[in-house]
Amino acid sequence: MLLPLLAALAVTTLRMVLHTVGSPVEGSAFMLIHSLALVTVVFFAGVQVLRSDRTASLPPLMRANFRSAAVYALATAVMLWAYYTWFDPQYFPHRIDQLVAMGVGEGQPEAVIRPRMERFFTPFNYATITLAALLLCGAVLAGISAVFQHKVLRRVRR
């Protein structure tokens, strides 16, 4: 379980470095990095299972893969919450101001738009949505990777 934690720490460190050098990455644009880390974490969890038991069946591979994906997703969500709470606390107020200005430009009253945006755009909500998305992606990747490991990789390792 060390690999998912290290991967989450590496991805968060990359985000912090990019923010520090003045080119912060917007939320969904960073999902490619999360996807790459998630694929790596899931694959090597299954490899570790096959290393310890060459006759491992599909369910233990899927469990190990999903467990690894869940640890990565949870660690990433906690680190995102901490990042937007302490490291970049002005991101959400700035984003809310942009969205309110767009809404006012379209003719909607600010008194209606701003409270909605302030309730939705928070570090906690962002971390929760990211957790759900990463868990869903992790479940799909865990299944695909487990089938590949069971059908192909297990035979190659014999």
C-alpha cells in the first residue's frame, strides 16, 4: 500500500510545484496525470499479487487492484482538500467571481448566483467529486487490469 500513497504524494507535489512556478493547472486538465498514476498503481498491485501467488485467480487480483486504487483516490482527495484549503485558498473565491461575472453578463442577478456558487465551489466538494471520480475510474481499471493479469500476465510469468 506504499505505492498508492507515494503516487498521490508525487502528483500533489507536482501540482504544488506547478503552482509555485506560476503555471497552476486547472482541475480537469490534471486528470490525465491522475489517470496515469492510477493505471500504474493498479497494475503494480496486481503484479505484486502474482509475485506472491502465481496461481492467483481473478477475484484476489481485482480486490488488490481496487484496494490500491481506493487508497490512491482517498489519499489524493485528502491532499487536494489540504492543497485548496491551505496552499491555494484563493482559487475558489477567484473562480466564483469569474462565474458570477459570466452569469451577470448573461442577465442573471448576482444575489441569486453568488450564494449557489459559494455553496458548490468549495475545497471539500472538489475533493469529494475527485474521490468519486477516481473511485469509479479505479474500479474500471481494476477490472480491466485484473482480467489482463489473469489471462495474459499470469501465463507469461510461469
